[in-house]
Amino acid sequence: MKDPALDDADSLLPPEVIAQEIVEDLQAALDEFAAIAEALGGEVKPDTDAETAAVES
């Protein structure tokens, strides 16, 4: 079964927008997992590369 909406490439979001949305979704998921780990008594190490990238963007 094919989604007919995918036939019209002009209606798709630009790749950079899709990539940014993916990054935002993944960051939100990581934040949630970090909160769960902390609630369970674990220590969460900050990802300095991700923090640097977030500051640069």
C-alpha cells in the first residue's frame, strides 16, 4: 500500500526541516530518559558535544 501524498515531492518538507524536527524529537526523548534515570537514582552524564551543538544552532 502506497501513500499517494508521497507522490508529490513538492508537498514534502525540505530535508533540513525534516532533519531539524528529528533532532528536536530525539533530544526531547533523551531528556525524558535522563529524567527517568535520575528518578531511579542513576547518574546521567551530560553530553558535551550535544550541548555545544545546541548552543551553536
